[in-house]
Amino acid sequence: MYNKFYYLLGMLLMLILSSWGFYAHKKINHVAVFTLPTQLATFYKKHINLITEKAVDADKRCYVDSLESPRHFIDVEKFEAGNMDSIPIHWSQATAKYHERKLRARGIVPWQIYFTYQKLVKAFRENNTVAIIRHSADLGHYVSDAHVPLHTTQNYNGQLTGQIGIHAFWETRLPEMFGEDYNLFVGKAYYLDSPLDSAWTIIRESNALVDAVLQLEKELSETFPKHLQRSYITRNNVLISTYSDAYARAYHQRMQGMVEERMRKSVQRTGSFWFSAWVDAGQPALKGKFNGDQKEEKSDIQHEKIIGREEWH
């Protein structure tokens, strides 16, 4: 009974404490700053700590805003048997076909990337430092979430295939274990001719990897000794049950660099979305200071209960 309690508590915490994981989101935003050209990088480096810390604000908002959760995923299978070609990429056309309520129930991450991109363009034009930092951090978050295969499927936590917990395993446990060995220096950001098309390209890539993410773990679970698949670790001073280091290492090896590659693309594309927004705003010279009524924002969101779909967090 005692072990069962800690197992259930551990699973609950693992579900709540992920979404690429705080470590990965912060790492992606941080490294993306170094993809930018000098004029833009000067501004971002000045605020790199804030942009890094605020990389997880979008997840924190899920505790207080019922509209936030759908911005992080899209259940592709719920659209005409998973045929993405049937989904209008423009929001106005999509809402005309499906109605907004239904779209939000299925997830809107590709559109949210574009909405946030437009907000960043506006912030650049207005030279609003607070807004630039806020929307840059959020944009990096949504772009990164779109790179996670399990953010594009209704089987987002393996609940339909007997693999509950795989979401946090893939996007939190593995980056935390192996992320320091990843090569995240990916070269320069580039201009995106169509940010909306780029968002959908990310979704298509991620969704194409869903079967591999699930099948590789399923095959491993059937061959790896059952008593060695799980272990206990301490997270936030709480003992929780999770996948063992040996099992995580075996799964990581089977995927042959998939997690690292998705993080690398997250870094370069985050920087590219930032750079493109600045270009589309007219490449303004950025002041980089908090002026007048601009005040540096600090998050005061308290972690209680997520509003919406908990399993992908």
C-alpha cells in the first residue's frame, strides 16, 4: 500500500511537471539567443536571463487560464482521420469549417505560434521592451512544444496504448538526463517567408514521429526486465517513482538522437521566428530599456491545479 501510494504520487507529479520540462524550455530559449545576428543579439543577450526564466510562463498560465491548455498541442487524428491536408492552415478558414470551440478542444498550437508571432512583430514596432520579452519567451515555448511528437496526437500520454507516463518520460526525463551532452549550437537564425507555413511544417514533422516514439518504447518494455524498468528519485524533496536510468538510457539509444534533433530544431526555429518578427517589424533599433510605464514582469503564478489537460504537462 505504501509503495502504491508513492507510485501514484510520482506519476501525478511527473504528469504535472513536464511539457518539454522546465529544463528543456529554458535551455532552448537561452541557446536560441545565440542564433541571432549581432544587432538583434545585443538586445536579447541583455535580457537573456529574463527570456530564459519566462520560457515556462506559458505552462504556468495553465494553472489560472482555462484557454491556455489548448495552445500547447493539436490532436491531429481528430481531423478527418488524421489527414492534415484537410485542415485549413488559416485561422479564419479553420474556424469557418470547424467552429472555434471545436478547434480549441482539439488544440491550436500551430495557430497560436502565428498569433504570438504577430504580437511580437507589434511589440518590435512599438519598441516595447516588456512586450518583446514576454512574446519572445512565449513564442519560444509554443514553437518548442510543437516540436514534441506527443503534442500532436490524442494519444498524448500513451493512455490509449498502455504507456501512461511516456509523455513526461520523453520530453522531461530524457532531456534532463542527457541534455548536457546535446549539441545545441545550430548555426544562425534565418528569415521565415511564411511563419504560419513554418508552424505547420513543424507539426507535420512531429506527427510523423509519433508512431516511432510509442512503438520503440513498447518494444523495449517487452524485452527489458520488468523489475529494472522503474526506480525512485527525489524531485522537489519528494520521493517519486519513475523510469530507471538504465531503462531511460536504453530508450534514448533506440531513438537514435530523436530528442536531441527535436531540441536542435526548436533552438534554430525559435531564433528564426524571433529574427523574422524583427525583420517584419522593419528591423528597428531596439532601446532595450524599461521606459516610462514599462515594468519588468515577474511571474507570481502559484502551482495548484492545472485547468485543462494535465497529462502533457
